[in-house]
Amino acid sequence: MTLEKDVERLLHDAMHRSRKSFKQTLNAALRTGLSVQTQPPRRKRFVVKERPMGLRQRTDPAGLNRLAGVFEIDALCSKQVSGATAG
């Protein structure tokens, strides 16, 4: 591991003040630095903004989903039929 000059200087100063070995001082500094729990920044709450869909009155959006499902099934069946006739 290579220490940058400023970090090395801080480490040697701490060794001198604490009168501990390089290993003890480095381990203590790492424990102190890594044990600090930082809180992630609070995010603004995501809110979905409602917009009108432009549907006529009495149009059931769930009914549109069922209709889309029917079209999807029809498309899948036509792919299978065309694939069976091609092979």
C-alpha cells in the first residue's frame, strides 16, 4: 500500500503524539474513519402527477387493458400459425 505524502505526514504525527507503532496508529485511524456512519442525503419524494387520459365518459380503462390482451393473444396466435405454415 502506498500512502500519499500528506497522509503519511498525518500518520507520523499521530504516531508521535500517541507513542504507538505505525501498525497500531494506522489500524486505529482506519477503524475511526471506517466506523463513521454517514447518512445518505434525503431524496425528494417521487410523486406521480395525474393527467387526464382524454377518455370519453363511460370508457373503462380496465376494459382497454382486456382489449389489448385480446390483440396480443391474436398476434401471438397468428405468428404461431404463420410459423407452422412456413416450416
